[in-house]
Amino acid sequence: MKNDRKKHLLLVDDSNLTQITIKKILELEGYIVDVSVSAEDALNQIKSRDIPYDLIITDIHLPQRDGFYIIDTLKSNKEYSIHKSTPIMILSADATSTTVRRAVEKGAKEYLNKPFTTKELISRIKKLLLDTEESLYSLLIECLNEEIERAKRGEYELSLVIASREFSEGILIEEVVKEIKRELRKVDTVIELGKSTLALVLPFTNLNGANVVVNKIKANLNEKWYFGITNFPNECQTVEELYRLAKQRINNKINKEINEKEQNKEEMKK
């Protein structure tokens, strides 16, 4: 049976403008939102609940105690044991790699830099509340369907890029996303499909343009990634076709690489 219970979120931020803006955005999306202005206030609200929040969204820099204190308390204090597994999302203007890594290591599930767009905020929250690979794929499908409809109305092209990392372990995927976004426009979307796979949705972009973007991204990544690029409407007409072809192109590149290595081994034996 489908669970139609509205998701209940806690927003922790000492900026009145941020509180009002984010609360309004999330309520329009159907979420119930409580607001706290400090770590102590947030912990009191959390402690008073018999049912954990579905998600806690907090700034790092708060009066007196910071956002890390909230994470540490929930993870280590037995009085908050039922809230220990509540996912936590950081919203902060502090975008240094040290701070991001510290937040993730302490247990934050997501890190979104200020300023951010409404689209980015909603996408990240949906990803956190849908934590299975199938659900993340559904999020991509939803995004692509919306972008294809816009492309049809505006009569323009869009490209989908699927990026797959050679090894699942390595640099935190959040840091990879941060690097990739430096090469993207505000209209572009990045969706994490797991620890080693990303999807890039690029409106107003043909295949040549998408290849330019991918080459710029490759130059900034220290790890080996495989990229599959597809285009609407010139190559594919549906979301499923776009995704399937992009994945197939990645598989083709991997298989070609494996075959070349095998051939080199055979030649060395001769």
C-alpha cells in the first residue's frame, strides 16, 4: 500500500529571510516544515518528537553551537537514539572542500552550497527521501520528462550525459559533483545515481556542445570516468531511449578497452 503521509522536515537557520523563503518553497511541494533558529532550539524540537523527522536541513554557522553539533548529538547522545538515522542535509555558504568532507564524515547525507536554485534544493531533497537506486532512477526520469516537454515546446535540442566511474570507491561523489558544476550552466541539472554514476541533463545542447562540456569535465577530474552522450530529438525520442543509448555507449567504451588490452597481451606473447 502506498504511504501518502506528508514528509515532515526540520529547517535550522538563523536567517529570517532564508527561513521564510525555504519554508514557502517546501510547503508548495507538499512538505510539512518546522523551523529552528539555533542548534539548541533544533535539538529541543527533535527530542520532543515521538516520530523522527523525515529530514533535517541545517546551516553550519549558527548562534553559539554550529550545525556539526546537531549531527554529533544525534549520532552519539542516547537521548536521541530514535533520531540517530534521520538524514541530515547541510545548507551553507562555506563551500571549502575541508568543510564539505568534514560534514560528510560526520554523517551528513547531502551538502548544498548557498546560493542555490529552487530546482537544486527540491532535487536534492527528493534524492534524500528516495534512497534506493530505483528511486534515484525515477528522479532522473521525472527530470528528463519535464525537460523533453520544454524542448518540444521550445523546439530545441537537449542532451543527456551518463557518467560512470571506473571504481566505486575514491573521491566523495559530492566533491565530484562540485567540480562538474563549475563547467555547467544554471539551466543544467546533475543527478547522482549512486556512488559511481551521475546523470547530466543539458537543455539547449546538441551532441557537439555536450562533447565540449564532457571534455572540460574530464580535464578537471583526477579519476577515470566513462561518459555516454545522447541527444533529443536527433537520436532518441523518449526518456527510456535516451538513457538506454547513453548506458550502451558507456558499455561499448568499456568493452573496447577490455578487447584492446587483451589484444596487447596476445601481441606481447608472440
